[in-house]
Amino acid sequence: HFDHRIPFVVKTDLQKVIDSINALVDSTVASMEEERQIEQSKDDLITNVSHDIRTPLTSIIGYLGLLKNSELNEDQAKYIKIAYDKALQMKALAEDLFEYTTLRSSTNNKLVLAPLHVNSMLEQVAAGFELEAEKKNITFNVVTRPRDLVIDADAKMIVRMLNNLISNALKYGHGATEINLIANKVNNKFVELRVENNGEQIPKKSLQKIFDRFYRVESSRNLKTGGTGLGLAITKSIVDLHGGTIKGHAKSELTSFIIQITTQ
């Protein structure tokens, strides 16, 4: 409660203490506001740069794609493919940076709320990953209780959130044989969404940091699988916008991401 000040005046040495406390509060408030403005400036810069860089990257990727599909000798094909893949990675980073800073911006975080049929949404999301999952011998299980569960939410953002969590499970849940998408109505106010996999678990020491931007559980593993390190930070921002909570949990051979959001 930094808006509170000690109001009364006394004629003893206690007044010096009161003045010092009030001055300390004023200084703290000023520092916090300055830090907020610096953080906002950084986000604005990242948003503008990531937005502006996407257009030339799209052109570069297009030209490299044409070269990649033309007649090339072995060395030319090798280096064109490397350049093409790196350009795609850079574009993915630019897009994730743009989305992350846009979600954090107080001027761009308006939700488009509408009734969302949870079971249908989960089945559609799972269907979008079926081919990739089949290549890794992973099956999807969708469970919704009750089956006709409906919530007021931004469907586009909720799907993006689930896509991030499922992508994470497919990339890093080595050895997984199943991914569970579970929705439970907790009470009249909250619904719980779970994305679970039975693959390699996330170390418990990483679960508290995993939603920080650019945090990587294991750098060598990320170098192999790619990724920007922003997917879970974007996911948390989406949950925050819906007034919900998200946490990671690793127990009993399952890695779970558990989201609670209001039903309306």
C-alpha cells in the first residue's frame, strides 16, 4: 500500500522518523514508476523491431525457398538449406517476441470473450497435432467433465495457449506414449484445464522458472529441438489476461501443466 502516508505532525524527534518514512515511501514509488516506464519502453522497442523485421524476413525466406527448390550442386544446396532454416528460426523468434510484448502491453490486451465449447475445442486442437504425434507413436486422450462444459473465453488465445503446451510436450517429453487434454469444472466459478504427458519429466528445480521469458530447462536439448524460449511465457500471459493461474507439476511419471480460469 504505497499510497499511504503517515498524516499526523508531532513536535518531538518522532517527527523526523515520520518524515523519513514518508520520504522513503515517496522514493520507492518513484523508483517503481521509473522501472515500469523503462520496462514499457523496452517492450515497445521489442514490439516495433520484431514487427518491422518480419516483412524483410518473409521476402528473404521466399527467395531462399526458390533457390532451395532450384537445381543446385551439393554444397550450394547444403548452405542454402542452412540459411533457409535459420531464417525460419529468426522469423519464429520475431513473431513470438511480437506476440509476447503485445500481450504484456496494457493498450493491446483486450480479450474477445465468447461462449467456448471446451470439449469440441480440445478435440480440434488435438486433431491438429495428430500427424506429428503419430510419427512419435503418441496418442491423445481428451476428457471433459461435464462433456457439455462451456466457458466464456477468448477462443483464439486459449487455442494458442494449448498449442504451446502440446508443442512443448511433443518436443521435450522424450519417450512419451500419450498426451492427455483434460478439462474439469471445479465449481460454478472455475474450470481446470490440464495438459499432461508421460514422457521425460521436467526437473522440479525448473518448474518455478519455466514461465520466465527465454528460460530453457536444458540448453543442449533446446539446441536440438529449436524453439524461442517464449512459448510458456506467452502461455502464462494468456492465462493472466483471463484472470487465471498456471503451474507446472511433475509427479507419478506425469508432467502436467494445470490452468485454472473463471467460467465467466
